[in-house]
Amino acid sequence: MSFLIDGTQYSNWSGTIFRQMRDGGLDAVHVTLNYHETFRETVAVIARWNRWFETYPDLIFQGFTAADLDTARRTRRTAIFFGAQNPSCIEDDIGLVEVLHRLGLRFMQLTYNNQSLLASGCYEAEDTGLTRMGREVVAEMNRVGMVVDMSHSGERSTLEAIEHSARPIAITHANPAAWHPARRNKSDRVIAALAETGGMLGLSLYPHHLKGGGACAIDEFCAMAARTAERFGSACLGIGSDLCQDQPDSVVEWMRMGRWTKAMDYGEGSAAAPGFPPMPDWFRDNRDFPGLRAGLARAGFDAAECDGILGGNWARFFAAGFGAAPAAQGPERRSA
Amino acid sequence: MSFLIDGTQYSNWSGTIFRQMRDGGLDAVHVTLNYHETFRETVAVIARWNRWFETYPDLIFQGFTAADLDTARRTRRTAIFFGAQNPSCIEDDIGLVEVLHRLGLRFMQLTYNNQSLLASGCYEAEDTGLTRMGREVVAEMNRVGMVVDMSHSGERSTLEAIEHSARPIAITHANPAAWHPARRNKSDRVIAALAETGGMLGLSLYPHHLKGGGACAIDEFCAMAARTAERFGSACLGIGSDLCQDQPDSVVEWMRMGRWTKAMDYGEGSAAAPGFPPMPDWFRDNRDFPGLRAGLARAGFDAAECDGILGGNWARFFAAGFGAAPAAQGPERRSA
């Protein structure tokens, strides 16, 4: 069996959740460090993770390279790879890209719903595409081996990131808008450009991204995956569950409002349903991850395709994405 | 020939200086990142170093482990190891020890002349010894593999650091006070405790630490080294030149005064000679480093002892000091 990898989670981390990762057989999870946090605040989150790594060395460890997937499998632990949902963590300083890469940051979204210094979010009325700094930061991310993630970005910004980036990019957690036209889901044009350039789409299990919300059936989700694979191939598909387990609703408010507004913003929610939506009953936590295989098989995927979607495709993408670009390597310069 | 290693420099870095490191055959230099800089300011210095590593990949690269000494020799480059002269870079947050270790910090002084959160500097009237936080931070430095450096600390604090640290510590740049009773030089009691515990004394070439200042002759310096070796053995001795090449005098003011006083403080200088003192004419820059060998030989050291003092002893100490403590290693946890 290939690797099991979840392309996005932001839970209220605990020993319970780390044990569930092991019970689910997860070899790796890409975890979110920050939404609107500054560099210093993001470093504080890294320090908190270091405490978890020290406290639960038999369950988790920090992943830096694709080779850590083999270590995870061999030592029966889950490799935790860091990601940022927003470039707030690099502030206005391109030098922080390499610093955060050294600390293990392997994914960074260029925007989170709003305009950033780098590009436009999917909730802005105007989409600037990549800004001047955005183009410089994408090149720097390409150089050091940090994956551009456009999950929360606008259409034009996403297409320009795909075009401008010298290395494949990712949309770590979103679904096709053709299936469910949520603002966060992606157009066929974006998915086609992503797939053509070796990028990855992490299919999301967050209710607002699902047709029918949390009531969406596993077979409906997997049929959507099958239709997406028919059109764009299955090699670009992974899972990015967007699991936000055990989080209080204050966290979804921070995600949506950060410090950029004093007014209430419901984002994908509403005044009637302002909090985290309940997850589908077939994906409540990491223990349900292996159960996705049966659904994918029922939707027509063969064993190799199931392996790819549940982690093999992410593993290949990690191997291609996390090292320094060949041109950036000096004589024997280390890649991690 | 063994490695050539300088245990402390803080120059106004440039391509010229990096080329002089190569001309001098330096395999490694421990460079100072910060005096009074905060965490964020120290990270900005690291980002500046990343630019130098990118600009001069044929001359320098960042060192993380003792194995990088072999890489340096094989690729004819100088490995740059980071150090802090003051714990201002960890602010009041013990979590920043591991974060900075990940970024490559391999030495940290617990104090710089003044009282810090961790211990007392050599200019304080009262020496508290290690504070509560000081004991915790020493244990954390021991755990991750960051060397405790007491170059600018008070006598009691230094003795307590030697005693409390589970791993050997360093005084990266100072001389015996018995030879030249400068406030920054160290008592025989400190040097004896250091040597007994496997620690290192980097003999300083900074004029205020030399008998006769910049006029001190190389043979006088090397005779001091020989007397120190007779008493404490040569295995604890290295060079920590404290070279501050091409620095404007505003930098020595920052070293002495930081942001802790508005009044002029001359430190080891005086109103008559407030700036950087001129270096001895036999050690103006890195190209003079190999010339120390002849002086040490004239003072009676054999070839193996010369090898040790010029870098072999630091190499052994790096190998013992820079990895995670065995107890801190989980299953296959990486040490860098």
C-alpha cells in the first residue's frame, strides 16, 4: 500500500488527535501554522509544535523532505509538514521565505480570501493577479523549495501563479466549482492549468466545499472525484480534508476576520450558522481516512489510482517540490 | 594538516573578507550574529547571511554540524557557524532556543557584560550566578546542541554554568587574567574548571585582551599560550581572534551600549581611545591566521599541538557539541 497523506488540517492539536492519526495510518499530514499571524506569532506556533514533537516522539515528528515519508512508515509515526494559509508570516520581507523554509515551512498560500502583498484572495471584487512582490516571492519560493498554494486565491491570481511559477503549485484544499459553485471551489480552467503543469488539487472534505454540505454522501464525493479524474487525470488529485477538529468557533472567526476588520464577517458561513459546520459522518477524524478507499473504489478507481489519491500523488509532489531548485544548489549545498 | 578554525569573528562582512578567509585557508569561522538584537533583528541578520551564502557560494556556506568541516575542506570553502554574544535573541522565550538552533545558531553567550535574564556579565558589581531561567535555558541548550559561551560573563556565573551544564561549555574569546588582568580575561580557577570538564578557551587577539594591547608581540602571545597549556593542557585551547575587521566605531558603541543606556560607556576603551583598537600587525585579517603556527612552534608546541590549537580542538568540540543530546533523540530523530 502507498502512503496515506492528508494535504490540509488545522485541528486543536492534542495527544488524542495524534493517536487518531496513527490509528488512521496517516504517514503525513500538512498542518496549518498560521492564518493572519505575523512572523513572530508564527514562530511561536513552531515553538509550540516543537513541544508536541518532544512530548509525543512515538506518534509524530517534523517532516522536512519526502524521505521523511519513508521514515514515518518505517517508524510507525506521522510526519508533520508545516504550511501557511497566508503570507502574513513573511510580512514584507522576502528574506523570511528562506528562514521559514529552514524552519520547515513547505507550503505557503499567497492570499487568504483578501488582497495580500502578493496576490488577490477569492473574496475580493478586483483581482490584481500577482503583484510585483508576488512575482519575486514566487521565484524565491521556487528557489528554496516552498510550494505555492492558491487554495484561497482569486481566479486570475491563481492562473498567474501557475504560469509564473517555475515549479508545479498546489491547491491543497478545494473542490471543482462545476460540482459545487462555492466561492472557494475552483473553475475547470484553473484545474486544467494546474493539472497540465504537474500541480495538485487536494479534494476538500470541509462542508462548505461539499455539495449538500456535511450531508454530502461519501459516494457523491467520490463520484465527483471520478468525474474530475476523467477530465483532468487522477495524478493531480489528493485529499486535503481541511479537518478542523476540536476547534472552538473563535478560531473560525480568527480565520475569517483576523485583524483586518472590526465587523463580523461570516465568510462561507452565515448569521444563522456562524461557527464551524459539522463534518460529514463518514469523515469525523483521522481514523476515517482509510475508509475513503472503499468509496473511491466504488466510484471506479482501480487500486493504483486509489493509492495515488490517498497519498501517492502527494508523495511524488513532495519529492519534486521540497528540495532547493537545481540552479540554486551550490557545490554540495544541502537541500533541506 | 588539521582544520583551521577561528572561534570568534564579527567583521563588516564582504566578498573581500570571504576571499581572505579562503586565502588564509580557514575551514570554519564562528561568526557573531547579534549583540543586543532582538529575535526579529537577529533573524534579519540571518537573512542577510543567506544573501551572502547565495552571492558567494564558491567561498562560504553555512555550517550546521562538524561534518561540514569535511565538506569545507573538500570543496575549498569556509563553513560559517552562527553564534550569539547575548541571549537577547531568545528574548524571554525558551522556545526560541530550539528555533534558533534549527536556523543554525550553535553558540550563545548567556550574558554580554551586563546582567541578562540568564546570568551576570563581567561588568556587573553583583554576580547572581545562573538565574532560574538561566538554569532552564542551559538545560535546553544542552538538549538541542547549542554551546553555552561565557566569554563576557562574570566569575560566579561562569563557574555555575560550567557546573550546571551537562555538556562542555566554551569561552570562545578571552585570555588568562593571570597574564593580562583585563576584566574580560579569565581567572585560573575558571580556566581549570573549563579544562576539567572538556570545555574550550578560544585565545583572543583583540588588543584589549592582550598584554601591551595591539603592540603585543606574536611570541609573547604564543608564550602565554604555552604557559596556559603547561598548566591546563593544550587540548582546551583554540583561537577566538575576535577579529572586527572594517567595522566603523559606531559598531563598538552598539556592542557596549546597545539600548540599555543613553550615556557613553567606553567598555574596555576610554575617552582617549573610544573606538576599535588597532589589531597587532601580525594579525590584521584572516590571511594572517596560518602565520600563528610558526609562533606556536617557537613557543615549544609540537606539530600535533599546533594542529589542535589552530582548529583540531575546535573540530573535536564541534563534533561533541552541535548534535542533539542522546537522551533528546527520539526514534531516528534528526540531530540537525
